[in-house]
Amino acid sequence: MRIERNNAHVIVLGNEKGGSGKSTTAIHLAVQLLYEGHRVATIDCDSRQQTFTTYVRNRREWSRAHGVSVPHPIHFHLPRAQDDSVADSNRREFDMFRQAVVDVERDVDFLVIDTPGFDTHLTRIAHSLADTLITPLNDSLIDLDVVARIDPERATVVELSHYTRLVQRARRERLSIDGRTIDWVLVRNRMSTLNSRNARLIQLGLDAVSGRVGCRIADGIGERVVFRSLFPIGMTVFDPLDEEVLGGAPSMSHVSARLEYRHLIEALNLPSSPQMSATESLGYDAALNGTA
């Protein structure tokens, strides 16, 4: 089964490790695109943690309670299907995902999808749908292991990870469906300011991975307390930095984080106007047959 294509550009946040900043990056991307005048929808595929959904809900409740005017994406949360068989659960989750895409794709420019920190049926489907795939990585060898095992002496790739192989499969599927590839961007978060041996090894390791699998590398966001204060009220560093919105005086951390996110968005090379469609590239027959 296929659905008529439209032109939403799909951004997927993926990483098989929690705590890397996927949901925080997802909401910041969505809000900045809204401020740029784009129409944006968001989907939370993580039925267990629901961090993205909680962030969006906090934003709506805080702004409504305090009379604050800020933009909101069209948001969907996909609950976990619990049928008698895995095949039935996968099919029902796929149907919910497909319906969410169909409901918004005619009306939005960008669709931002957050995935769980573990391999699921929806994770694979979402990855095969991506135009831009963002994998945030904390700047450590532990997190680098999510994409590849690196030789600590020579900084060479010893073995690709399960997640990287998942992305490679998604890329092959996408290429076979519409002749396009997925722009995969590894984003270094919580980077150290010290020029340590560990930092150099991580950079060399990422360069090796990039050369091996054809992904790009971008600098991400530092470790900042400001994000802990923004989450409960659903605000982002792109919202107006005043006490009425934030519930307190902004700090230099807000400004620095805003600059970092702007640099990241520039590095993503997102289209100024949407160029591709989501639903056709999804490959429904393959997904329903369990090949996604």
C-alpha cells in the first residue's frame, strides 16, 4: 500500500542510548523552525519515556496558565500496541504511525520525529522515513560505541554497531524506494573545553566512522543547567528571554545555548522550503512485511 506523496521534510532523532539529548534537540529544532515561519508537526515514538510529549505538554500548560504567546507544533504521541502477537502489535503501531503522517503531511513543511533509546519496530520505520537523521552523542568513548567500536590506540573502526547497521539498512531501503539517501549527522553534545587525549581520540574516531559510513559530524550543545529549568515549563532557548516567559531572569547560559543551537541548525543544511515527501519514502509494503 502506498499513499500519495507530499513535501514535508522529515527530521528523525535517533540513538540507541538514553540521555544523549534527543528530545531536547527535537523540541528546540521544532520551535526554531516555527519561529522561522515554517509549519511543523512532531511525533513521539517513545511510548515508554514520553519525554518529547511531556515537553510539549509542559509548554502548552505553562503558556496557557501564564498567558504567554509562543508557537506550538502539531504533536502526536504513539502509544505502545500490546496485542496477542508481535506481528499484530507491529502492524497496529505501523498503522498509527502512518495515520499520524497522513494527518499532517499535507499541512506542514517539517515533521520532527523523536525515537526511543532502543530498537523497536517504530524506530526502524521512522529511520527509513528520514530525510535528515540526527544522532546526538555525548562526547565520550562510551557514547561513541553506539555507532562503532573504536581501537583506542589507532582510533580506527574495529566494528560497526547494531545501530549503525540499522541506519545502513534504512538508507538502502530509502534509496530503493525513491533514489534518495538519508543525510545522517552525528552531533557531539557536552563537548569538553579541554584539549585532552580523550577529546582527540573521539574526534579521530568520529572521523573514521564518517569516512566508513558516509555521515557528517556537527558540534552540538554543551552541558548547561538551563535545560533543566526550561523542561518543566516547556520553554526553549529560542523563546523570548524575559522574566514573563521564563518565570525568572535569563542568564548568559540561555544566550550561549541559543547560539549553539543556531550553529547546529545551520550545520544541518535544512531546506528553506520542503523538497521531499514522507509517505512514499516510507515503503509501506516492506514495513508491513517486516523488512523495514
